[in-house]
Amino acid sequence: MSALWDLQVQFVRAKAKLILKAEELGIEMTDGDAYRDPRVFGAVGVNKPNVYGESKSCHKSRLAQDFNVKNEEDHVKLHDEWDKLGGSPRIDHDMNHYSFSYQGMR
């Protein structure tokens, strides 16, 4: 398989571990955006008109998931755990974003 495939598999496992950790910590969470299909959002490096999101987004490579929680403090706790799982560094203005770095994207 490809290096991207292997990273996607690791990412899914890390998401599962994060969800279980949130449960352990008593943090309720819901899913937000995950995969952004290129037919709708454009290929990596492309922005389609009237469509939100970064042109170079790990969502387009199946390496990002947005999770929604009730407060910012919960995101801080979850990102501390995400760091331990090998996740990309948090983005302060996009705390619901959890991703793995790939080709300079996070």
C-alpha cells in the first residue's frame, strides 16, 4: 500500500483512541467535517468558488476530522491527548480541527 494509505489507517486509529479518551474524561463530543470530496471542494491546492475550506487541507486527504465539544477547555484537554497520539499541532483559531500532517499540510 501507499504511504498515504498507511497514514490514513493510523489516523483512523488515533481518532478512535481520542473518542475513547474523551469518554473517559467525561467530554461529550460530536462529529464535524471529515473528508472533503474533490468533486465538491476541488483537488488539493484548488479552491472551488462559493465553497468553504482551505485549498490545501488534510480533510481532502482523509487526514482531518473536526470534532465539536461544549467549551474551549475541552478542546485544550483533547488536543493534549491528540499530541500524545501523534496528531498535528493545534491551530489556535480552529480548535475543533484534529489532523495528521501530510505534505506540509495540517
